[in-house]
Amino acid sequence: MGFYPMKFAWEWRAQTEVPGTLAQVHSILEFALGSPVVDDVDRIVTSANMKVGAYTIAAQPDVPRNITVTQTAVDAEDTNGTIVIVGTDIAGNVITETLTPNAGVTVAGAKAFKTVTSVTGVGWVIGGGNDTITVGVGSLIGLPYLLPADSLVFAATLGGTREATLPALTRSSTVLDLNTCDFDSAWNSSAGVVFVMV
């Protein structure tokens, strides 16, 4: 499967005048990431008692990005179940991810959600007191294409300033929502742009 929604000629080869020499030609793709807000642990679901059932969604991701779950223990930690996130990816396809909370830790998902349509608790058992949970957005920003395994970040800017450290790139040639990038600098509502060589 090629790039989504179009294919790029990333395997073109160019001949030189030197006999027997071939040079592979790569494409540089520019991805405008929007202006992601700082990671927000309670953007999607504000603090609520853990439960079996659906949570009220407070807001949507500002840009396609990964989802996080943060649990706060009350007395003895509850017997944790899972949190099932259902929503859409950057192309509007329905996607699902299941996260397992851990008290005192923010657990980050790997998929980039453009929208969240439901957040559901499964398998909870209350301990000494009812633990609480928040659901938020993390630092992984979704890319709009399926990328080959050898794709590399060429450069990146945040707020018009070049990033000194190149972002971490996660690639998948088969699952769109697993193509993400994570800047070294913290998101701050400034425009992010990444240049990827394929």
C-alpha cells in the first residue's frame, strides 16, 4: 500500500554521466501540523470517578494526536480495568485504542485521533475508595500519509524557529493513525512544520 491519499515517486532513480552509476532520488514532504496546544491530561475527560461505562467527553483533540489516561488512587488502588477510546483518524476512518491505566502515571496511547466519539471504562473493581481518572492529549502529532520504514525527518520548525533536535518519527506503511511525530520542544500553540524525506 502506498502513501495515503496519493503515491509519491520516492523510488525514482536518476542516471549520471559516470558509467554504471545510479543515484536514488528522494522526495521531501512538508507536513503542516497545525498549532498544537501543550499536552493536556484532562482535555477529553475532566476528573471523574472510575467506573464501568461511558464517560462524558468535554472537548476534542485540537489536532490529530495521541490520547492519554491518568489515574489518581484514593485509599487502596482500584482493580484496574481498561479505557476504550473510539474515534476517527486524520482521514475520518473509525479507529479504536485500549489503554490500561496505572495510578500516579500518565499512560500514553500510540494512535493519532482527530476526533474522539466515546470513552468507556471496562472491568473496574473499586478498592478502598473510588479512584479518579482523566483523559487527555499527548505529544504525538498525526501525519496524513502512510510512510515507508526508511522515511527520515529532514528538518522541523516550531513557531518559525528551526528545531535544534529533530523530532522522533513513528512510521507505518499499513496503519495511518500510527504515523506520528514528536517534537523535542514542548508544544505551545505555535505552528509546527515537519519535513520528511522518503
